[in-house]
Amino acid sequence: MRVHFIGIGGIGLSALARFMKFSGHSVSGSDIKSTPITKGLESEGIKVTIPHSADAITGQDLIIYSAAVTHTNTERLEADKQNLKVLPRKDALPIILKDTKNYAICAAHGKSTTTAMLSSILNSSALIGAISKEFDSNFRYIDEILAFEADESDESFILCNPYCSIVLNTEPEHMEYYNYDEKRFYDAYTKFLDIAKVRVINAEDDFLKDYKKEAIKLYPSVDIKDCQFFLKDGEPYTKFTLKDFGVFEVWGFGEHIALDASCAILAGLETLTIETIRKNLSLYKGIKKRFDIVKKSNNFIIIDDYAHHPTEIKVTLESVKLYQELINIEKKIVIWQPHKYSRTKDNLEAFKKCFKGCDELIILPVWTVAEAILDIDFAVEFKQYNPTFVDKVQVVNNSIELVKDEKVISTINNGIVVGVGAGDITYQLRG
């Protein structure tokens, strides 16, 4: 089958494209601009058209487009002219995943991390919305057993054919999609669990604690004990005891890391021994853009983190605090790139609290795609932090330059700098 992906440079769609190519299909794609992801796809033999062009539509058997691609996209219009089969990503999932034994992980927070952990534990194929450092990709193929990062943002997780549904938390997010209807949002999570043969849940989540059907339940406050945080060869690790299964070590800092790992371990116990799980978990080395230490010297460290929701930012900064205590660097600077006006507006009060404890807050322009621009007065709303507003940041040798109106207005060369956001801040921090 000939398959074309519109928006192939996205972290999720690129993984699906790789999966389809490895499954024997002829794959092509397009995107707005060239990125490291699109270049990687091209090096793997996938033809990528930059930018979108009607010429890329050549009678393919199936056209799949990302959520960011609107009906006015030139390739979608051309595909309609050619009367081709055109599906959004979510509706294509049953076709792509139909032959897999799919361990699907979903949550507001932690799903990429847990998916990568579970892939390590199962030694399985993986489709992740991030780059696993274990195999330096968002995709790998081993067999039909799959660790899959499911997506609740558009209800696509109920279409992913889960054998095992794993839910870590259910904090309302992407509520604009659900028309701010919490019942519809939680009903989607219930269906995601109901359709699976095996279920693993965090039974202390406010919603999941009332789930009635049979499930493997984790009670973090009871089941996870003796959390310790330490450095191994300069890398962050968490050690913890899970139920009566003994002690585990996993890459990363924080009680949330222990929770993510525990859910992955419980899912793995369905088919593996506890000793195999303990051994395989050691293969997990983190994922890019999640507490990702991209530059390090004696008194200056840059950490890139995908956190773009207040809860995620708060947890990330708690992990940084643990790290500070071990490496003895006191100054903590946060560079925040707000992700989407709708998310920022919906969670504004929580955003105003989540940066508590930082020594300096630097705010970039809102990263937004295909949404209405809302009126948010960041200077007023975040005045308690006395923030610095810049257009971009750039890494030069062992420093970060803050750029406003094409001029460098300040330079940072000491302390821990934490970049948070889901836009292009990751490329700015990596130089």
C-alpha cells in the first residue's frame, strides 16, 4: 500500500510513518519546513516534500493527516480532487495497529516516559511521542508486541486497539476538544479501559479510584516505598521498593518517575518474571526533552524539558530541586515558552503558581498553531516573578544569550537553566 502522511514531521505522525514503512508499505510525507525529524525520515528512505505541495499527491492508496492540518491544506484539497482515501491520524490507527498486541499508555502526564520504560521492560516494538535514548528514535520494531503512547487529546486512544490499557492519571487537559464537557472527557477514558483485555491503573487518581471493572491497581502511597534519589555516573536515578517485589532502579528523578515505572512493571508482570523486568528496566536511559541535560559544566547546566502544563512544570522543577541538592548549584532559572493560547488561558491560575521557587523567569512568545490568539497580559499576570520577556534564546559556547528585537539584552553563564515548553524551545536550547 502507498501511504502519504501530511504533517509527517510531527513526533507522533513520524513514528507511525516509520512503523508503516517497516511493515512493508511505500511511505511518503510532507511538512511545512525541514527539521531534524524530517531529515531523519529522508535518511531512512522516506520521501518528504517541503513545504506542502499538491504535487506530492500522486494517487496514493491512503492519505493520513495530523490534527494540525486543516481542510484548506493544498494536499488535502488535491487528494479530494483525486478521490483518494483521506483519514485523520486518529481514524487511521485501527488500520495501522490492527495486527499488534498493543500495550497502550495514556495519561495527562507521564505517558511518553512510561511508554519508553515499558518498551524497555518488554523488549518490544515502540511508538512513542518522544525520542527514547535507548534506541535514539520514537520508533523501533522488534515484533508484534507494541508499547504505544496513546493520545487522549482527540479521543484517538479509543481507536488504538489496546490489548492492555495503562492509565497513570486523568487530569482534564485538551478540554477545548471535548467542548469543556468533563463527562465526555472521562467517558473516553472509561471506554479506553473497558475495551482492553488487561488494565493497569493508578487507583489513587481522583477518577480512576472509582473504576469498577477488573484491573491491576497501583496504590502509590502504599505500594511504593523508600524512594531515594542519587547520581550514577552523573546521571539521575530513582531507587524504590514496589509492593513485595523488591527494589528497582530507574533513570530519572522524582516520585512521579517511581509511579510511572511501577505501572510499567505491573503491566510487564503479565508475561515476564520480576527478575527479567528488573534487568530490562535498567536499559531505559530516559527520553529526549524530559529532564534532558543538554549542556553541563561545573557551574552551568542546561536542562530541556517538554513540560507544558502547570502540573508537569511543577513536577519538573521539583526534580530540578533534587538535582540541585546533589550537585550543589543553587541558582535556578526557568525559560518558559507557553504552548497554545487556549492551554495557557484555561490553566492561567495554575501557571501563575507553578514557577514558585525559581530565581528568574524568562518568558518567550506563545508557541501556537492554528488557533485563535487570546488576550493574555503576561506582564501583569506574572508580575510576582518580575519576568524577562525575550523573542528567542540562543546557546553560544557555555552561555545562553537572551535576544529581544534582534539584540542580545543579557547573557546567562551560571546556574541551572531549565527550558520548559512543547514548541521550538528545544531547538533554541540545543544551538
